[in-house]
Amino acid sequence: MQHMAQLSLGQEQSQGAAVEVRGLGHIYAGRDGAVPALTDIDLNVPAGRFVVIVGPSGCGKTSLLMMLAGLRTQTSGTILVDGRSIATPDPSRVGVVFQEASLYPWLTAVENVEFPLVLKNAPRDERRARAEAMLNLVGLSGFGGRYPHELSGGMKQRVSIARGLVQDPPVLLMDEPFAALDEQTRMTMGHELLRIWSQTSKTVVFITHSLTEAVYLADEVIVMSARPGRILDRVPIDLPRPRTYQMMATDVFGALRERIWHQIRDVP
Amino acid sequence: MTRPSPRAVRRLIGLGLLVLWEAVPRLGLLPELFVPPLTKTLAVLWLDRSIYGAALLVTLYEVAAAMLIACGVGILVGAVVGGVATLRNLLLPVFSSLYAVPIVILYPIFTAWFGIGSESKIAFAGVYGFFPVMLSTAAGIRTIDEQYLLAARSMGATLPQLIARVIIPASIPTVLAGLRLGGALTIIGVVVSEMLTSASGIGYLVTMNRTILDSPRVFAAIIVVLALSVVFDIIVRAVERRTLVWQTAGRRTASPEAVMPARLATV
């Protein structure tokens, strides 16, 4: 019911928005002059919402995510995260999970998770306890002493999620986090992510190429087009939660998937 | 019958070579002037231990000082050249080409500048060992995975933190490989320059005894240099093992099933 209530919030609603993007545009200097990468992006993600962005390669969805993380600066428009603009990375407001395991191979799993706290000079006991708690949350208790090369692909991404959540930011950004995993692990990880999300009530902005993954995970799917990147459609996914694998076989699921697929396909 | 391990075979070959070293001159297959028997060489080494010891100290001092220069300056210059794109594009091709120049032809110039004492050996060997250290440091820094840096920035790392906690640990493996090569070249540089123009050190003992055709003493000096190189290699390996736990740690494969919460199996 909570999700239905959130769905009814209009685009104009800004109170309680975890992520708010207004009139965002980005132009980068390409070889043949200025190239518009993103135009007229308006996005309003209420707190606790799970939003998935899909679109063809080159639609600027990763650029958009980088801007939401404060890792890149937009040419025009405003971004508010947790009510304030984000010009530089702020891990206490935004956690980021990248596609490839961006874990540091010279650190153990628990040391990777506590890395953001080390950067803040948190006391050793405190950060270790926090990191262990996060590993526990992602289902990796007892694996803290392992080095990344001793972990499977899925386990590495669990560690990445734990690292993204370690400072308890209200917003979690995920850039194709499961793209490098095999199909089976990917489905498992999607399910696990929903469990973690429901336990932590974070706002998630998730990028993927997989439409099945998008519909399975999202409260709302944002469909983007390429050159210039703009928002084509916002598809509310009102499948009940918790989501189950059986839902993928339903007509509703198929119809939603089809609606998104048509829009991406129709783009030249 | 079990196949002997490579290690056992290696030891057997080593032992065989030592036996040959003793047997070939003793049996008169080669004149003792070419290859003096092993025992005779060792006997001379023991007899002249104070001479060889003093020479070794000189060589060790020169090697240590040259390594300090090669590694210190090499890492510093390599880090700057590898880290700054404009410098990299400007200098790296030059350094790479210089590396191919047989620097030993410059040694006479070094003696002209620094004399024939230890200073010229240190300067020459320092330059000789500098290039691989500098080049591999630059390569180590240049080839750091962009993702590591991006992730660190997303976690709020400042530039000093980025350097200390990401760039340095990430480039350690490549830098160590360069130190290993640079260190070996430093030893070569010192010994060769001692052989060319000098009045002390192990290299000097080789040349000096060669001119008076005292083969056992030449070989005794060679044994000392060999021992020096082997000890250096053992030290570097030990350092590598210690620093790179994360690379050498047994590649145990983790089973995903072990972590997957049991309730997922029911979904």
C-alpha cells in the first residue's frame, strides 16, 4: 500500500524527494564540436523509491548517474539530493555501486567495506563493527577476511553494495551492478538487492540494460533515448511486493516489458 | 614410480654442475687456467678471505648507495612522469629510447667527472638502475584501473588520500618488478665499472687477477658476485611475498552456495 501511495505523488511534488533533477542538460566537447549528451532531464525520486533507468548505449544514463553522485558536473539544470545540491561526492548522502567489481584487491572484504570510513578517520573499532554489520546485511558474514580474488562475482558485488551502504546514505546509485554476472547469479542478486532494499528503506537509482531486471526490481522505470539523451517514458510498475520469480511469467509483467522494449526499439 | 619435483631436478642439476666444475679440470679435460677446480677456488677464497671481505664491503657500499639513487630517484621521477599526462607524453618516449642505449659507453665520462673511486661507480650504477625503476613506476601509475580512482572519489577521497590509499598500493606490484630489475642492473653496473677502472671492489679483483693469470682468484671473485646476486634475489622475493599477500594468497575458490541464504533456495 505504501508503494501505491508513493505512485500517486505527482511530478511536481518535491517535498520528501530524495533525488530531484530539474531541467538538466549536459554538453560535452566532442571531436566534431559540442555534442548534447543530455537534454531536459526532469526526475523526481521520492524517498524510499526504487527507480530503474533503461536506454540504449550512449543515452547518457551513466553520465546522469555520475552527476547524481557528484562525480561529474552538468552543463545546466539543478540536482538536489536529500534537498541539497551535490557538486562533489558525498558518501554520507549518496552511495555508489559500480558495474565491475571496483573493490581494491589489496584489501580484504571487510577492509573494502570500511574504506569510506577510513577516509573519514573513523575510530578503528567503530568502523570495523559497522563494516561487519554491513557484510552481515548482504549475507557475507564470515567472509570479511577474504581477498576479492577469493570471492565469486556475485559475492564481490555484495561487498560493493555493503561498501555503498556503510555510511548509511539515504540514496544508493547503482550503475549496471550485475551486468558482468551470469544470468542465474544475476537473478539471485536482484532478489537479494530487493531484500536489502526493503530492510534498509533506501532510495535506489539503478541503471541496467536488462528489461526483465528493470521490471522485476523497479517501482518506476525511466526509459531514455540516445543522442541527445532525454526521457522518453516513465513506466510505473505496480506489481505487488515482495516480487517473486513467478511474476515474470505473468501477462502484466510481459506487457510492461513489451511497452519499454517498443520505445527503446523505435529509436533509430 | 613418482616423477621428481622440478625443485628436486633443479637441485640435482646444480649439484651436477658443481661436480663437473671439480671433475673437468682434475681429469685434464680443460686446463686449470681456463677452469680451476672448485675446491681449489674455494681454498683460495678462504685463504684470501680478508682481501675478498674488504673488496666485498667496498662493492656492497657502492651497490647500496647506487640502489638508493636508482630506486629513490627512479620512483620519484616515474611517479611524476606517470602521473602527469603532459610530462608523460613529452618524456616517456625519450626515456624509453635512452633505456636501449648501452650506458656503459658513458662510463669513461663518469670517471672524468667523479674520479676512479667509489663515487663514479655509484653514479654510473645509479643511472644504470634508474631506468627500469623509473619506467615501471610510470607504467604502474599509468595503468591503474580508472574504476579504482572513480570509486575512491565517489567515497569522498581527497587527493592525498587517493595517492596514499589507492595509487600507491595499486602500483606496488609493477614498481616492485622494476625494483627487482633495477637492483640487478645496479649490481651489474657496480661490478662492471669496477672491472673497467678502479683500485678496489670485487670487480677490481676479477680484472687484477685476470691480468696476472691467477684463475682460481678470478673464479673466487666470480663466486662472490654470484652470491651477492643470489642474496639480492632472495631478499626481493621475500619483500614481494610480504607485500603482495593479496596476489599470492592461495586462490581458494569460494563457493557461492555457501553464502546464499538458505531461504533463497525455496524461491
